[in-house]
Amino acid sequence: MNNMEVLYRQVIMDHYKNPRNKGLVQDELYKTIHIKNPTCGDDITVQSKISNGVVEDVRHDGTGCSICCSSASVMSETLLGKSVDDAIKIKDAYINMLTNKEYDEEVELEEAVAYTGVRKFPARIKCASIAWKAFEGTLDESE
Amino acid sequence: MDINNIRKDFPILEDKTLVYLDTAASSLKPIQVIDKLDEYYKKYGVNVHRGVYNLSFIATEQYEKARRKVASFINATFEEIIFTRGASSALNLVASSYGLNNLTKDDEIIVTELEHHSHVLPWQNVSNITGAKLVYLPLDEEGRITIDNFKSVLTDKTKVVAVTHVSNVMGYISPIKEIVKLAHEKGAVVSVDAAQAAPHTKIDVIDLDCDFLAFSGHKMLGPTGIGVLFGKKNLLKEMPPIEFGGDMNDNVDKFDASWKDAPYKFETGTPPIAEALGLGAAIDYLENIGLENIHKYEIELKDYTMKKLKEIEDIEIYNLTTDTGIISFNIKGVHPHDAITYFDGDNICMRAGHHCAQLVIKWLEVLATLRASFYIYNTIEECDKFVSSVKQARDFFKSVGF
Ligand SMILES: Cc1ncc(COP(=O)(O)O)c(C=O)c1O
């Protein structure tokens, strides 16, 4: 009766248990954004280092549910090494996909595609998007 | 008390699969309350205190009748009942009016870590503005407010004690009567947050002798957008209004004005009329069943569930000795927001988070908790469903690697 497997995909659990690119750095070349969702306690900080129009590094740290923490890790892997333009395209496609809006299906979401299941759980969309929103914020800072 | 008949009064429960365990956040509403809102809007949905025509007279009568019901519900007098937007507004009124105008830097305000944000942040604000010192009553090892610990912080400087009647996370009942007695010996006033008490226990403000007491309609079968502040008459008399406008004034001149007596000087603007009437209907409903019966039944459901929950491995319960229908817990290693989605899948509504009470969540040293709360429309079968869902959730999260 409970279709939870749709949500807790292996990829998600893997990143939750073994987060990649976790831990912040003290470096002025990084832009840092901290987002907190006070209703549920998700608390995520994302850092990005952009040089020559390329996402050279993405770091993250924080506490929260598995969807929130894993998505930060998946995001970091997905966006690392991409051009800023591509990173923005992926981010937009991902957010639109989550919120059931039209999105460019040509854009390769890579492992982030595991979060399509979140659409069936409207109350959790925020959890899956908070890290991506923070990344978006770091780009605004860089401009 | 016939639970099946009671359940029939709640239209939302026509969905037989729904298990509603979030009454501590907001209760469900019976048809009697919904009908009362309808009655107002359909038959005499006009303003109060203003029109000199018959329809407005009827609306005003109904509005003031609701106030009389609230007064008798907590054994207060008519003039001591102020309608507000909810418990939060009521508690803020006390701090903004009484607190800001009576406290100075040499005074102390006692608060507790059990308080809902609405009963600690207004006093933080008073403290920041007046320089009065905020003093925290140390909770005992269970997280309770005890008289001994209260005595340890009560001093000649104490001017205000802000304390919750029932904690919305731990479900403990505070020893309000004793606290009030001791506080009064020091000349301090006591503000009681009864948001979680009013739906479940008989409140008698004369017996408690508290100075202020607040609660919300929506947690006690009533509508949202209506709450109550009780204040002792002599205190309200001296307190200035905090909102100014229509209805609350007496005579208005260019550079000054005079106010009506309480409660009206605290009720400016068009009040939540339908909501006040709905609250009156909710009180009728509660009194018809009897608060003692309600409390007894809740405890029955809670005891039954607690016993079963304790037997499940990997469940952490934070308030084993809760005095009400509130159980706070977690599945070990599973963030409450992950857990809550599982329960949602079983159509069980529960709260996950810090419940607007971050101080006690920090005191518990957890990130957040799950909270189940039981009320008159819940059944033993629902308790069983809940317990089995908890077990399945634990197994599921284990199976995917939590
Ligand atoms: C103990 C307690 N106090 C105050 C409140 C605030 O009530 P409201 O949100 O209706 O203003 C609540 C409920 O959220 C509560 O549980």
C-alpha cells in the first residue's frame, strides 16, 4: 500500500550514506550560501568555485533528511566540471521536473534523475530542491 | 461516550482510511461548528457593534454570547475575555501591553525551555527593549517543570512568570496553581499558555488564580483565526491597548483619544465574528461530552499506544511519562521527515519537526521529533494501525539501508 520504494532509490541511499564532496572549505574563491528550512530543520550550506565559466568545485555540508542531504551530494557530482551555462540548464530542468512543470528533457540530469519519484510526494519537493536553490544562490553571488 | 457517534460528527472522517494524529497542531472540526459558521454567513453575516439595525444587533448578540460561553468555560467574567487571532496573539498582547509598560532593567522574567515560541519570543523582545533579565527555569531530568526548580529561580526581582500549562512536545502538565501561589508571594504576575490545556482539561481561572491565560480555538474543535486572552480585571484596567483604530475608542479628538473599557480596548477593527461563534459552538460540543471524559479517553488511547510502542525495538520515546495524549518519538537513525512520508503513505497524519518549540528540542539534543497526539475522535483500531505502521516504517528504512 505504501509506494516508498519510488522515493528511496538506491542512488539516493548511496549518496545519503556516503556523501561526495561533503565538507566546506575556507577559500575566498568559493561563494557560500546557507539555506535553512525552519519548519523541518533542513539546514544546508553549499559552496561553488567558478573559474573561466566552469564549475570547478561544489562543496556542501549540513543536516536534514535523507532526501535533502543526498540531493546535495548528487548535485555536487552532477554539476562538477560543467560549464556554468550547462549547470544552470541542468538546475532549471531539475527544479522544473520536481515541481511538475515543463522541462527540457534533452538535458541530461545524470544521477539526479533518481529524484523523479519525489514528484509523487509534494510535501518533500522542498527537501529535494533546497541544495539546488543554494547552488543557484552561489551563482548569483558570483555575478 | 460513544466514539462512533462522535466520529459521525466530523465530516472529514468520512474518509475511513484517514488516521488523524495531529490534534496537538490543530483539531478536526465537527459539523456543529461548521454549521455555526454557515449560519452566521447565511443568516446575519454583518458587522458587530456598529449597525443600529436589527441584523447587526443579532450578530452582536451572538458574538457576545460566544464571549459569555468562553467566560463560563474557564470560570472567568465577561469583561476578562478578549478575543484575539489565536493563542500567539493573546500571549503577545500580554508581553506588549503589560510587559513593555511595567518592566525595567532591574526586573526578571522567568520562562522555561518547554515554551512554544509564542510564549518565549515575546518575552525575549520585552527583555531586549526594557533590559529586564530573562531567566530560565531549569527543567528536571524528565524535562518537567518542578516546584523546587521554580523556587530556585524565583526572586524578589521576578516580575513575570511565563509558563506553559501543557507542553506541546512533552505533554506534561505544569503545576500552575502552586507556581501562581509562589509567584504572587513575590508580587509577580503569571502568564499561562493554555493552548494545549484548554482542549483537554477543565480550566478554572479562579482556582488557578493566574493573571493571564491564553488559548486557541482551532486546537479545541473550533475554527482557525480565533483565540482567547483571559486577564484579571484589575490588570486589564491598567493596561494600555497595543492596537489602535475603530471600535476600541471612546472619544476621539485631534491629538488624543480615550479608550473603551476591557475587553473592547484590546479589540480594534472588525473581529473574527464567525470564528468567535464557531468557538462558542465548539465549547458547547466539548462541555456536552465533558472535559473529564475527554481527558480520560485520551489517556486510555495514549496508554494503550505507549505500551505497544515501547515494545518496538529501535523506537526512541522522549516522554514516557506524558500526562496527556501527546507522544514524542523517533525511529532510531531515521530523520523524522523521512519517517513522516512513510506514515503519510498509510494516510496517518502526524507532525514532524521542532513543533515551534526549538528550546525543548535542543534540550532533548535531537534534530527534530515525530509527534502523535490523540483526541476524542481517535479509536483503539487507529492506535493499532499506527503501531503497525511504525513497525513497518522501521523495517522499510532498515531494508533500504538507513
Ligand atoms: C503550547 C502552545 N502554545 C501556543 C501555540 C500557538 O497557537 P496558535 O498557533 O494557534 O497561535 C501552540 C500551537 O501551535 C501551542 O501548542
